[in-house]
Amino acid sequence: MAVGSLNTAREATATALVLPNNKTLIVGGSHCAAKTYGPGGLCGSGTFNGFQCDALNTAELYSEGTELFTLAGAGSGGVMTTARSGATATLITGSGTSLDGKVLITGGSSGSTFLSLSTPPPGCAPFGQVAQNTAEIYDPVADTFTATGAIPGCAAGTAPPACTTGLPSICGGTAAPITSSSESGTTVTITSAANPVGLLVGSNVTITGVSQTGYNGIFSVTAIPSGTTFQYTATAGLAAGTGGFAAADTAQCGLVDSDAALLNNGSVLVAGGDYIVFLGQSSPQAFLFNPAAATFSQTAPMNVARELPGIVKLPSGDILIAGGLTGASAACAATPASPTAVTTNSSAEVYDPTVPSWTLTTGSVSTPGAAGGMNSKRIAAGSLFTTGTDSGLAIFAGGIDAETTNGSTPNFPTCEAVTNIHQTTTATSDLFDPTTTAFTATTGLLHLARGGYGFSILNAGANSGDLVVIGGECTNNTSPSLASAAVGSSEAMTVCGTSGDYYELFSPSTGTWTVGTAAAASTPANSPASALLP
């Protein structure tokens, strides 16, 4: 059934949840569209055609009564405190504080990301979205967004495990244009109108885009002679260079594509995510938000660094985290032509807030990408059955397996070009039993291997108690690549071999999947934000 359109088209990095007033809040996300840069300016004579995603600073409210969307935050000018793509959003309840009934929104990335098959020179296109450590509270009664305490960080230039106070502070700051680059012996001197903000002797600086490539890379700053010059050591024999950018690697990192869950005491667990940007450097860290103090504190880290994991609150109050991908792209910063290294996990772990600690599930290991835990690697959401045959069990259905490859074979953690990321979708599903801490593959397979779907466990009608998965993406699993298509679209016939099977239902009583018979959405979507309406 078609309803009113969103006021702003937004990608899958938006988050949806139902509020106490029965409206559904859609938080942030990105608006993506075709974009061309050049020729001219820092693009030189080249023309770069691609796709740009701009993080959004708006949220929307859906009313089931009117079937319409309106902008949230009328009391805040219709905007959040900052743009957020890939943020968490959690309804606080049971805390016994004034924040009960309000929504905690954390992290996400801001700015713009430009993707192109040919990489533009630094400064030609946006440098990319950047993860942030800030948080805010949405008040549904006042319809306002208000900043709250940020996720804490380490001192500039330091990181865990040496630092125990919070997020690393070794991420790149604002890039400063370089005026000239010269070398005497092995000592490089970089001159700018002003040194990059946060530059420290002994900390790293990232250099990109200098005409002589030997100047480019990540280096330790050896001296700062003035406010416009700094030095580092490089290979001898470099001719003078021009152009480029320098960024001090002393800024506090953020978190994007984390997962969050409400604990029984009303505090909020925020786990994993990426310190830099999607497919960047995944985080094993976890933090607790205390509604009484409106502050975050660090809790025990996970055994595996992961972003986009599935998360489920178990009947005991413990939190299950499963799958997700691990990015290790920080080591690739010095090789811009091969900037990424990622793998997908089958492992899972359980957080016990009373200890606090994380424990790997049966068969899981701490090596990213290693077999064990679930029966398939997957980036997929999790759901808990609360009635019926599988009551108390968590299900993780289908999902995406993304891997960097040498063109054909996964080779994590080797740095590769973005075009060497291959993704496949899976048709398998896993059930987790908290009493055995083990996963068991379901008998039935999805009729169409898919990931990034809308989902919920239904609570009314003929299929009450069933898990429904809607739309999402499919891939060519015979010849994997970065390409995918929205399930139900005309492109899906070309990429995946079918444009049908728009939605499917899993029955706990039979352990099998059935293709839904209702018509597909008028606009099939990859990774839609979804929530079960009240």
C-alpha cells in the first residue's frame, strides 16, 4: 500500500523507531545523487563522473493515521543538532529519569562522500564523510533536538590500549593546503599558510596530492619550526614539490554504523562501528550512556572489531552482537589507489552488563573473517522471537558478505582498490539459542538470497509471529562484484536473475520461508529504514 513520500529522499543509513506517541521517527541518513567534478581547479583537465552522498541534518515523523511524513524538530527549526548518516537511535525507557520516553541519537557521519571509478585528485571532490563522537536527544513531546554529552576520547595523538579514557584521537583533522614541499637530506619541510590544526611533534600527519609522490603518505612529525612549517623524515632524493594537502592525525575519532541497545536498567549500550567512515577502521569499543548524568563511559571492548553488526537483546537482558564487517583500512591510508581492506564475520558475542564482559558464542573465534559461530558470514539484522515454537531464540536471516579481493579471491587484510570489493548475498538463516550459546542453521532457505532488507516479527494477522523480510538487495553470486540491485526492480533481473520474490515470511513452526503474494512496492528499495507500526 502506497503512503505519502518522505520530504527528503534518504539512503539506508537512516534509522527508524516507533515513539510513545505512535509516530515513527526516521533519523538522518544520506541523500545520494549523480555528480560530476571538473575540469578545472584542483581537478585539473580531468572530468570525474560519480555518485555523491551528503549526510542529512533532518529527521522525519510518519503518522499512521494520516499516512504522511512531516519534518521532526519543529521546536528546533526542523533540523537536528548536526547531520548524521549511520547514527544509532534508541528510545530510553525504565531509567527513572527525565529522559524516559526520549530518543538518544549517537554518532553517525557528517559531510559528503564522492564515489567514482576513477579517483579524483585531492581537493577536487569532497574528502568524504567523517564519523563523529557527538550525541543528541529527541523529545517527542516538545518536538526538539538537544545536544547531550559526547562519547569521550583520548588525549590528542593517543589511542587504546595505552589510553583508557575513550575513543582514539589519531584520526585526520581538517586538511590544510600545502604551499611548497622541499627536502634536505632526508628531512622534508612542508610549508603552508598555516600548519594543520592539531599538529604535534611525535604524532602522525597525512600528506596527499603533492606533485612529487614521495612526499605523500603517513609520517611522524619530527619538528615544527614555525606556525607555517613542519618537518618529517622521508626517502632522500626528492625534488621540490607543489600542491597537496596535510592533515594532523590527532583529531578525536568518531563512530558510524555502530549498533545500540537499551539495557534493563535504562542505560544504553553503544557497540562497535567505524572510527572514520564506512569501510574504514572498525572499532571493538563499547560505551554506556547513563540517562541520569547524560554522559557516556567506556565499558568492556568486544573481542572482534565490527561495524554494521546485528544486535538483539536476549530475554536475560544480555546483548547479542553477531556478524557485521571488519574494516582495517587505516593501514591503507598511504596507498590511495588501494585504500581499503574489509572482511565479513560469522562470529558473535554476548555482553553481560552485570560483569561487564563480552563472551564469544560457541564456535566463534576472535580472528576477523574466520569461520565459526553462525553458519554463514553475514551483515544482517537480528530479531528475537517472543512467542511460538522459537520463543526466546534470535534469528539472523540472509545478509551480505563483503570482502576485499585480489580480483577473484578474498585476501583480507591486504589493501585493495574499492572496485576489488566483492559482495554476495546469502539465502541461509541462523537461530541462536541463549541456553546453549550456539547457532543452528534453519531448515528452510530464503527463496531469494538477499541482504539490506526491511524486517520485523509480525504481531497481528494470519502471519502473526512470523518474521517478514521486505525488499533489500541481491547480487550476482555466480560472478561476484561490487554491483547489487534492489529486489523487485528491473535491474534485479539483470544482476540477480529475477525481479520477483519481493518479500518473504519465515514461519517458526515449520522453519521454512514462503514468498509473499502481495504486490511489490511501487519503488523497490535497497536497505530501507523499517519499523513495525503500532
